[in-house]
Amino acid sequence: MNRSLLESKDLAKIIAKGLVDKKGADITIYDVRNHSTMTDFHILATGMNPPHLKALFNETHLRMKARDLTCYRKSGTPDSGWIVADYVDVVLHLFNPAARQYYALDVLWKDMPRLGIE
């Protein structure tokens, strides 16, 4: 399935489901479609340690690869405490607990609508 056939909302839900399956914590999907021209959704999730962050990213990568979607750009490493994966319509932020608190993106987007995770 290519990007043109997959709505950004569906892509966000697929990514979130993978994070849930790998026991990601505090998963939040922020709907920024009416506030950003760069992307439609930001997904934030917390991993407990570097191996967990790596597992969360790898699960996302595998799910996207199964749909013929690749990460446009990735930054950060599990050891840094923050991985950002840009899937154009959806940007995924994986944090360890300290980095999530420090960068406070949840505060930045606190007024944005949220997409429910089923």
C-alpha cells in the first residue's frame, strides 16, 4: 500500500497500535492538521530504556515497511533518549522518561486535539 492510498489518520493509528503492542507508555497522538503545514500528526511515546526505545522504533519501521512506506528522515538514537522518525504525514517522537519531561512537547501541544487510540 502506498502513501496516497493510506490516510494520515490511518497511518497514525497503525503506528500507535505497534507502540501499544510493544508496551510503549503514555502514547499520545496530537492532531496538528489545522495548525501545521509540515505534518498532520505528532505521536509521542515513552520507552523505559535504550533497548525499549529501539524495539519501539523497530516495530514502527517493520509496520511501515510492510506497507511500502519508508521513514523520510530519522534523528536520534536509543542511547540519546529521543528518536524522531518523520513519515511526512506523521512524525513519531520516542522518548525515555527524562527526555520527555525535559523537552515537554506535551506542554507545547496541550491545546491540540488528540486522536484516540483503539
